[in-house]
Amino acid sequence: MNCILIDDEPLAIEILVDYCKKIGFIEVIGTFTNPLEAIATINEKKVDLIFCDIEMPQINGLDFISALNNRPLFIFTTAYSQYAVEGFELNAVDYLVKPIPYQRFIKAVLRAKEILTRKDLPATAANVFPSNGDANESQKFIFVKSEHESVKINLDDIQYVQGLKDYLKIHVVGSNKAILTLLSFKDILEKLPQNQFVRVHKSFVVNVDFIKTIQRNRIVIDDIRIPIGESHKTQFFSMLGL
């Protein structure tokens, strides 16, 4: 896997080069302190992955990545966590905050490798955090807009989603307050992995990992009883092998 490193701090580049040398399947084919100088390499060589800082004097990393045509996979490496939402909205493979622990670096690189080696999907950044039915097991979280901010929600923490008129209530484990969002069921289902979440009623999507029992026409999650709609029974029971 060929990669390039872009960071205006030479020391930061040295650290990433050292990290990459310890991983057998990744090769650094270029390092740049000025992102504009990386364009020729991106256009002329086979670049699979870009590690890119965000706050740089020549051009902001977010703007640089946005401007690339047919861009490779990319991972942001930055000292500033406040750009995370914007980074993932660009479909970044990952967002690493400095100082970057080596184990965290490995995790990000393995995620990029997995994407590149998937046989059924093209190796482009557009497939990293799926926005449709291609949501996959490597996906760990989603962002949803709630009021005036984008909220990060770990998928494993979502117990169920409830529809109420014009908005959804996302019920999260360990929280007494549901997250409200104006997403439709269609929108939320496109974000959720199909092997973990299933619509069981016109007003409910459940995380199968939290199902305690199934009682005829209803599901019990904690002490909440959720109805199973007639039109959703077949799909639900088929998913569970019942």
C-alpha cells in the first residue's frame, strides 16, 4: 500500500515515517511539508493513502483534500480535535489526534487496508463510512445532527430508534435522555449496519444485540416492550433465523 505524508512539521513526518517502517505492507513514496507540492505525486503515481495534517500555512488540509479529483483514501493527522466532524463528512478513513499512539496508528492503517482489499467495492474514499446499504461490520459510529450540532454515537450503544411524527428518538444505553434528530427512518437505516439493526415496526428500529426476549408480537429491550409489525415480521424472524 503506497502512501504519502503531508505535514508542515518535519518532526511529525519523521514520527509517521518511523511508524510506517514498522508495518510491512505500507510504503512511503513521498513526504511533503507543503501540500501543494504533493499534487504531482498524487496525479502521476499510484497513491493508495494520504496522511494529511489540517492546520498548515499554505492551505488547510480539509480544503486541500476537498480540492483533489479522484482522491485516494486519506487519514487526517492533527493536533486539533474540533475538525473531526468535518473530516468524517469528507469520508476520511480515520482522524488521528497528535500525539498519535502507535497502536491507534496501526488501527487506522488496517482500516484503510481492509477498504482497499474489499473485492466487492471500489477502493475510493467514498466507501469508507457508508451512507447507504453498504454499511459494514468495521463501522463503529455515526454522526447525526441534533439541534445545532453533529453528535457522534457509537453504534454498539444504540438500543433502539423510535419514530415520533417529524423526528426520531435514538435511545442510547446508559443515558436517560434520548437523542432527537430530524432524520427519517430511511436516512437512519442507510447509516446503520444491516447485520446489527432491523426495522421491526413502522415506528421502531432495534439493535438485535440488546434484545432480551421475544414475546409473540413484541420485543423486550431492558424493560421496554417494542411491538413487531405485521409487515416486518418475516424480515425480522428471518434475520434471527427463527
